[in-house]
Amino acid sequence: MDRAALADFLRRRREALQPEDVGLPAGARRRATGLRREEVASLAVMSADYYTRLEQQRGPQPSVQMLASLARALRLTSDERDYLFQVAGHNAPASVTDATHVAPALLRVLDRLDDTPALILSDLGETLVQNRMAEALFGDRSGHTGHARTEIYRWFTDPAERLRYPEADRDRQSRALVANLRAAHGTRGPRSRAGELVRALHRASAEFAELWDRHEVAKRFEDHKVLVHPELGEIELDCQVLFTEDQSQALLVLTAPPRTEGHEKLRLLAVLGQQRFTERQRAVSGEAGRP
């Protein structure tokens, strides 16, 4: 681990970013060049003290997971991410998709979407990052681990996952998820994480096995969908998708036309989401204040 190189690289990348580059308000009378240390720490979901020690060459060796969070927070390119891993004493990830490194171009778009649900997915259906509105609509997906990080595994193994869709739309969603996985499996190969996921789903779900045998292949997202929110009920939304050039990641944006019931429910969702965010902040502050 090259502490001096790591510290200098982090500082220079932090100073090269402006608040608006990462979806933060600029605020008034900013003395720091670029982002503040505590802003980077917040974006990377780590303590400000830990990040400060890294910049001061005093911190312990960051884990692979911590480096991935820092790469995302600092909007690093793939080359910059690889360099970050190397100076921190780790091997660079084998590929962007396996490292779940979010494409900076998609992140820049997501950063500017605050009033409508938006999330970035891997080609395996893992939620890599979601905005506040998407969290209010789908719930916080960051806590899942293992195969459960993928929507398709939860869909075929956890009945609660299907409650987000009306019963009449569930068969179509099942086929779409399997077709997406078939496309990823064709690209990555049977020895990849896609292959592992397929084998795990064959063991877990006879329904998946039957659909897999149909050999449907598509990167499929419905242009219009109905989602069921536990408090607001059914919400009709339009779905737009933006892929990276290699098709490994997709930005999913959900909107509703003005003056429709779906649009009004999204406005209510924004209020509900903000209330929950405030409650979570208070809970975290309360825990932090305990001896």
C-alpha cells in the first residue's frame, strides 16, 4: 500500500469535483477547493474521520468494498478506479461489471434526477445505486448480499418481492427477468457470476427452470408499468432506460405525465420519502449520541 500516493490521489480527485458534479447544492461561502472531506465521506458511506485519516496518510488499508464506495463517490473512470485499487495495495477488479463499479456517465445523469425515481442496474439486475425517490418507491436495496443482490433471485425465491407488481403483470415480469439474465449469461459465459446465478436459480425454483428452457433472450424493460406501493397503492409510470455502450449497466428512470394520478402519487411519494429520510437521520443521530 502506497499511503502517500493514495492520499494525494484522493485529495486531488476530491478537489477536482464541484458539489453540482455529484448532485449536491453548492451552498454559500465555500472555502474548500472542490468537495469537502465530509461530503466525500457521506457519498462513500463512511465516517469523515476515517476518510480524513486516509488523506493524511494515517488510515488503515481500505477494504475492497471501501475502495469501490470511494470510486463511486469520486466519480472515477475505470482507469482511475484501477489505479485507486493498486495504490491501496489491492489487485484491480477483473472487470467493471464484476466490481459493480458504476459508470460515471450514468451517475452524472442520476445526480440530476431528484424529483422522480431513478436507479442504476447491472446486467444481472443488481441495484448499484438508487436516488431518494427510487428508495421511497422500491425500498432500500443496498442491504442485500450474495445472490439476493439481484432482483431476479429475490423474485423467484422471496414471495414478498412480487408484491410490488399487480398480480396480472407478474407472469410478464418473470419472463422479462429471465430473458434479461439469458442475455447476460450469453455475454458473460457459464463460468461467470451469471452462470452461478443460473445454477442457483435452477436449484431454488422450478418456475425459473421452466422459463429458462424457453430460451427467450432480450434486454427487456417495459415502456409502461404499474407498480404497487404499500401506502399509495398502484402507480402507473412510464419507464425510460439508458444503457452504457457495452450494455453492462442501465439507468432506469420512472416518470408520469403531468396532471395524471401517477404524477400526483409521485409528488406524495417525494413527501413520504423525505419524512422517512429525516426519521432515519434522527435515529442515526440518536445512536451516535449514546455512550
